[in-house]
Amino acid sequence: MSAATHPDDVDLPPLAAVRARIGRAAALAGRTADAITLIAIAKTKPVEAIEPLIAQGQRVFGENRVQEAQAKWPALIAAHPDIRLHLVGQLQSNKADDAVRRFDAIHSLDRPSLLLALARAMDRAGRRVPCFVQVNIGEEPQKGGCAIGAVPDLLAQARKADVPVAGLMCVPPAGIEAAPFFALLGKIAADNGLSELSMGMSDDFEAAVMLGATHVRVGSALFGARQLSTVVSP
Ligand SMILES: *Cc1c(COP(=O)(O)O)cnc(C)c1O
């Protein structure tokens, strides 16, 4: 399926169009759209760009930097307490306390040192925040994420540290077909008894939905393109 506009979507605002595309991809795979959480990735976008989505009913948002989230979200969440915020960017251990206080899910757990920092932060905050283990699914040296072979160990350590792991997350290599990597992430999750899959971005979320994504992370298809200089690869 291409990302081209479906004839039914021509007059839809971006949020409704993305939801319609998720719904069609889910139906093709025999799934219901409410099995898929759309995370609206608002990184680099100002509050004025976010408010219209909130007005249209969107409640789950993502950011990739703790500090940016602290600057943008407290007032919005005070006005709409049912908003849920997901962290999708690389996390430094020294920001674990802020991340645990600020976010409702963390998609970038990828190494033992961060796991221990998150465990201590969750103890201090008195709240357990569900995490996704980010897998370096293309084994790319420059990219964040746990090596595929190290996933079982990290999961075992998470269980020991009482850090809840909801599932796996990936960002496939750029410029090549993403679907095989989505399928591989699904297999690794199944092998490890995990049910949630955070995969699929603006260019490939339909394929991800057909391959079992439970969370899609969509930014530019909802908000428009980001400035190139501010794109931070995870
Ligand atoms: C920016 C980002 C997204 C959203 O990317 P789009 O291509 O704009 O949809 C998703 N996941 C992560 C980890 C990101 O950093």
C-alpha cells in the first residue's frame, strides 16, 4: 500500500486522514483500529500547532527530548488531564528522574545502565512507567537500541528490577523497505512473550499496522514537515 492519498481522504484534515488510513490497514489485517494507539509526535512543534489536534480529540502525544516536553506540556496537560505523553527519543540516565515524572511511557529503554537508572527513578517517584525496549533492528552501528541478541538479557534484568516492559520498539534503517524489519520485531516480541509493538512512522505506519503494530509514532503526516536541521535521528 502506498502512502498516497486515498480518494476518501481528500477533504479530511490530517488527523482524520491518518486515522482513516490506520483503520483501513487494520481492517485488511483483520484487526480493529482501537487496537492501535496513534502517538502524535510533536517534537519541534510549538504549542499552537498542538492545540488543534487536542481540539480534534487527539490525546496521546510523543516527544523525543525531556527538556522540550517540560517546556511545552505542563500547561496543556493541566487543561486536559487525560493527555498521555510518550518519550520516543534516546534517554540519558541522568534524565531518568525527569522522564519518569513527566512521561506515561518510555520507548527508548536500550541498555542495562539506563534500566537501573529508570528502576531507581521509579522507586523514588513511586510510579512504574511502562517501557518499550528499543531494538536496533537493522544492527546499525550509529543507531541507538539494544542489539537483537541482547534483548532476552535486558528483559530478564527488567523483570528483576521491577521495570514494566510493555513490548518492543524499533526505527528501521532509512531508505529501504521497512516491512521486513517490522516483521522481525514482531517475531522477537513473540519469542519473548511480549504483545506490544511500537513501530511505524509517517512513511510506513500502514505496513506496521498490517504487521501487528500496537503503537504507531506519527509526526510529519500530522503536523507537516519539520525543519531539517531540527530532525534528530534516534
Ligand atoms: C520523529 C520521530 C517519529 C515521527 O517521525 P515522522 O516521520 O515525522 O512521522 C517517530 N519515532 C521517533 C523515534 C522519532 O524520533
